Amino acid sequence: MTCRTCLAPVHTQFASPGLVEAIVEGGLDPAEDPRWADSGAASPAEYARWAGHLCGMTCLRMALGAGAPSLFALRDGALKYDAYTEDPDGVIKGLVYAPFARYVGEVHGLDAVVHPHLSSAGILDLLDEGRAVMASVHYGIRHPERPAPGRGGHLVLLTSRTADGAGVHFHNPSGTTATTRAAGLPLAVFERFFAGRGVSLPGAPATEA
């Protein structure tokens, strides 16, 4: 089967890919990102408050392919469906999978399926069916050579098996380098970070990365 999602655009949840490492590991205030407006945010403050929570919207943007709405336009749509919520004290919570799947289906016409209990074998089956998988992993997956600090809390977009069939290719919205933004790992390594849940989407139209 021809892989379409492996050719999907590679996006980061921060507007300047070259600043991702400084933001997520160096403590740089996202408001200092000179390209913040490219995200569709209304202000540097809104961008700084939200960008770190938008790994799921970045995955959706990649899955939608060329011509996808801006990151914050997708966030606005997800908010209308309560796929993100805010506590009275301003704490942002989400992505909430079920309302996200409704949003994706009703607004973007994609058959999104929630997988609350997803095995590694199940991921491979979905990829073989030509679906992409938004998988819940620990953000530490960008350093696979280190012990996994935990499982879950971050979303990456799995696009295909690796050439040997024994691993997975994925796009990481918080990848700090080109090779961690479009990465491939043996399944046994991926499993150390994987929380066993996610959302599958139809493969995106092929496009130039």
C-alpha cells in the first residue's frame, strides 16, 4: 500500500522550528518567537500561553495536509467542541479525544476514531490500513537514547512502518531537530514512551514536505 501520510508536511507546535529546542529545553519564553503571528494567534501572549498545549492540533494540521488551517484556527474549532477546556483559574486541559473526534468529523470531514486501549500491534494494523495515528507518548521521546521519564502527555503523528516493518515513522510537534521532528524508531523503543491510547485518522493527501 502506498504511504501517503509519510509525505505529509512536518509542522511544529511553535512557529519557528529553529527555536523549539530553546523553548522546550532552554526556557525561552515563546512570546519571544518572532514568527508567533504565523500560528494565527491574536497576540504574543496568547501564543505563549497556548502553543505548548497544541501538539494535538499540530498533528491534525499535518494530517490535513497542504492547505490546512492555521494552528490557532484549528484550536478555535476544537474549543467550540470542548476538546480543550479551561478551569476557572485558567488551567488549560486537553486534548479530550471524544469531542476532538466529533470536531474533526463534523468540521473537517475526517473519520476520526478514538482508541482508548491501543496496543503496539494495533498501531501497526492501523498503519497497514493506511490510517495515521495520533499516539499519546511522553515528550521525552525526542531523546530515545535516554530512559523514558514516563508515558503519555504529548501527541505525535505516526505515519507508517519503517522499511524493515519492525518500527514506526512519526512526526513530532516538539521535535528539536529535523531528525526528531520526522523520526523513526524500533517498536520496542517507541513502546517505552507510549501510553497505550490515541486517535486514528485517514491518511493525508501526499504533498511536498
